[in-house]
Amino acid sequence: MKVLFPTIFEKFSFGILRELIKLKKAGLKEIVFLYVIEPEKVIVPKTGELLKSELEKEKKKAEEGFRKWQLLLEEHGIEASYHVKMGKAVEKILETAIEENADLVILGHRKRRSFFGILFSSLGSTALTFIKVTAFPVLVFPSTFKEHEKVNIFENILIATDLSKNSFRTIEYILKFQPLIDRATIIHVIKNGEENPSIKEKLSEIESHLKSSGIKEVQYKILHNDEPADAILDEAQNQNATSIAMGIIGTHEEARMKYNLFWFGSVAQKVTDDADIPVLLVPPEREAKKIEELVEEEE
């Protein structure tokens, strides 16, 4: 497994790195680091002049940080390499994920606790923007993430499914981390008053599939709530879950994708934005190169 970890060395980044080392048990072999230098930091707005001294300063800071991280990973038998690029973060992350053929992209998401921070939290977020366009699975760590020495983030996972095509892709992807999973809770949220007899049968099939794949303890629950994101977050807290996994888009979004390639389900967005534990998001089938071209056009 090869992981791409873009970072600007936030305070919580090193805690994420230590958590990633635990993925070695699930087949992690290499971590590729990426530091993106924003053009605004090294280019004079009015003249367009490149400040070479500032550019070199940014590169040196990143290289020194990554060399320290490389030494740590070598101690654990994990390969490491790094890129330093200048440009828009989302574009460069997608570009590097394609170049490196990454299996998973790791992103940090700074949570905002003030009133205005919460109001505008989904605006300008690299993590939330990247999720909207990614063709790669993404694991988002909130800035409130608390690292635990003995517990890994997949130990007690909450899997949210709406039984859409994308959610079944998520189930299969989760099995990559089976060696780390002790307990999995599958939840399906339906609006109050709705009922479908086939739901229990489908959830039971997923439960059996996960058990037969080697996960020790699996259960499923049907929740009634008009706000799926709230139900997912509340159940994660009730189950003392160590992470949440879900598809980026659901049943309704799948239909809308015919008209909008970048449709991003509001449920996944809200869960990612509000969760205090890592969220694993699996995208629908998308052609990475095509998305890269469209993102470059928008830039």
C-alpha cells in the first residue's frame, strides 16, 4: 500500500504520521509526502515577480521536516519520499496522487469552533474541496484528533451505508484494513416513517461478508432520523468508534452525477466537517486523468 500525505506541518501532523505507522500491519509499504507552496507566499501580486529567496526558504523548511520524518519511518521499515511543489493545493495533491499511483490520500482538516468558523468551515478547506473531486480514497484527520498509543483508528470502525453503488465500493475498500479491525458497526439511516423490508436482508449480507473476511465482531443497525449526518455522528459517539467510513456520494447523488461530475453529497461533507475522529471516504468510479484536466481548467 502506498499512501500520499500532503502536509504544511500543522501541529497535529506529526500525530497523524505516528498513526499512519500503525497501517504497516495492513500492508503499508511507502508514504509519499507532499508540501505545496502557495504562489501568494512567493510571488508579488502587483508585479508577478518570483521571490526566489522566499521560495528557497519554503523548500528548505519542507525538506528539513521531511528528512526527519523519513528517518522515523526507516526505523519502522517503511519507505518514504517527498515532493515540494508550487501551485494550488488541490490541483497539486491530485496531480501527485496520479503520478505516484497512490492507494490512499491522507488529509488533515482544521476544525473551527467559533460561530463564524463553523458558519464558514466548509469554505476554503483543502480537505473538503479535494474530497469533492478525488478519484482516490481519502482519510481525513480532524485537528481535534487524539492519538492513542495502543488503539489504531480502524479498531472499532463505524461504516455508514445507504446501500448505493458507492457504499458497496466502500465496503470492499475497508477490507484492505481487515488486520486492524476488531469491531465493525454497519449503520443505515432512513427517514422517520419510511420502511423497506429488503434493507435488513441487504445489511445482513454485508454483515456476513465482513465476518467471513476475518473481522471478529460485526453488527448492523437501522437508525431512524431525518438528518443522516447527525445520526451517523451520534452513533459514532454512542459506539465509541475510532473512525467512520462511508462513500462520498449516496443514492441520490449517483443520479445527479450524470449531469455534474463533481457532485458532493451533503451528508459526507457534514460528517467530514463535524467529526472528531478520522473519516475514510471512498469516491465513486472516476477517471483520475479526466478529473485532473477539469480541475486545471477551473484553476
